[in-house]
Amino acid sequence: MTPVDTLPLLLPHLSTATRIICMDEAAATVLDERLPQTEVFSMDPARYNGAPVDACLLLDGDVAARGVQGPVLIAKAIDTTRPGGLIAALVPSQRFTQASGKAGGMLAETLHHAMAERGLDVFTMLAPGAGANLGGRPYAGYDDITIDRTPGLLDAGPFILALAHTWKGSDERSANFFASLPMRVAAASAICFHPVTGELLCVYDNFKQGWTLPGGVVDKHESPEEGAIRECFEEAGVAVEVTAFAGLFTHSNPERLHFLYFASPVGQHWEHPQTAHPHEIDDVAWFSLDEANKKLNAYMWHKVATCLDVPGKTWPFDPNQQ
């Protein structure tokens, strides 16, 4: 398969184009023949100094071949393309290439991020030849588009093709950029000690079927500290004030940040706490640290012990403590 074989996927998006940059000489020649009313420039967009083009087709695999400089090529393509114009990038599939015993290429996720982080609206990702490869048959071009853009097959073909529109305004660019960022859930918990006995406040989570710290997902428009205070009151029935930042733990699968805060009870009703959320919490108790070590699940106790030993630090995800 060559870049020329992917042109049937691009032609429907080029019917009204008057100027096109195409970074593949053979593909540029075919486009010149198929689109006689269109000026086709076979060159690196960094060398182009004419009027904005309607489409910039990065079909020679250079986005992948340039490594960390690949995003620079995408940025140059954006600079030469009109607002709302088309940017297309074709790269060898890293997994397909590695399966052939070679090096190079990109993952579909990496290509998508490289384009979206520049503010591009990536509207199609597909793997030309993936369906043919899996079916053991010749590539059918546009007729294979449905199977070739199946999310689970984007790294299964010899190439990955991304199609994107340039932004029409700064708001659209910002929205596309922020949508490209990895999304992480923020959770917060309170390490709350009894002011007289020094015991640790713990709750029995009926979903997790075990003892843990009062805590949960941080709500929209609240800080992690506010989330820890709220969760402590909802789950343990104890109003608290945060006394210090205890630690931050990063996790994956799912991506999340877990903030922990040292806290002390305030007001009344904390000596004999009762949950305000009996649908989530079966019991609330104050445990000595020795009891907590035995009752808390292993990775939560690991967090408590770590924060007590070296407070105020950030700790990476450890799968052995998950």
C-alpha cells in the first residue's frame, strides 16, 4: 500500500479545493490529474509562501519519521491552511511495523494527540488496509472505510490516516486543545485523628466491602480540600477542618489523582459518629493505628503510612499497592 492508494478516502473532502499542498510526489501527480482546476504543490509546507491553501496533505509519513519534531510539521501545515481547511496526516502504524520486525511508525492515539493538541478538530481516524489485512484480501479503498475506522482496529493496518479541520476561531481552537488533554478523576480523602485518643476515623464502604478512609470523587466546582471535608461529613457524619496537605497519589486504569489531607473534627457529634449516607456506608469507627493497619485495605493503609512517614509529597502509582 502507498499514499496514492489512500487518495479515494481524501477526494470527497477535496472537491471544492483550489489550492492543495501534498507531501508525496506520486500522490501530488495523481491529484493534479484528478483535480485539473486545483493547484497542487508538492512540497514541505515550511517552504510554501503563497496564499493559504484549502488542504495540506502530509502523506509521506514525515510526521512519524521526524520523531519529536513531527508536531512542528503539523504546526507548519496549520500555518499554511485557511481557517476550516483540511489537514490530513498519513503515518506508518507502529504496531504493524513492529510486527514486521521493523522500527518506526506511530500509534493512532499518539497521532490523534499530536494533531488535537495543536487545536485541530480531528473528525476521522482510520487505518487503511486494516480490514483487508485481517480478512486476508485485497484493499477495497473507500468501500473499506467503515471497518477501517473501527476504534479497535486503528493500529491494525499498515497506515493510520487522520483527517482534521483547522479552527475558525480562538474559542474553537481552545476547545479542541482542552478536549485532547488526558482526563483524570480527582478524588480526596481525610486522614482525621481523634483529638484525645489519636485514633483514625474510618468507614466501612459497602460497595468496596471493606474499611477505608472517608473520601470520594471531587465534585465539579469544588477543590480537593473541599471535597475531603464534604466526603468526611457525608460518609462519617463528622465535620472537620483540614490542618495540612498529607499527600497526593497518582493512579492509572482509570487515570486519577488521589489527594489526602490531615484533618481534625470540629463542632459536635464526632465522638460517636454516624454516617449521613447509609446507602454507601455500613459503619463508622475510630481505630487505633494498629487496628487501622489490620482493617484498612492494604493500598489505603499504605497511603496513610506513607503520608505519616513523609507528609506533603506526591507519589506515583504503584501497581503493587493497587
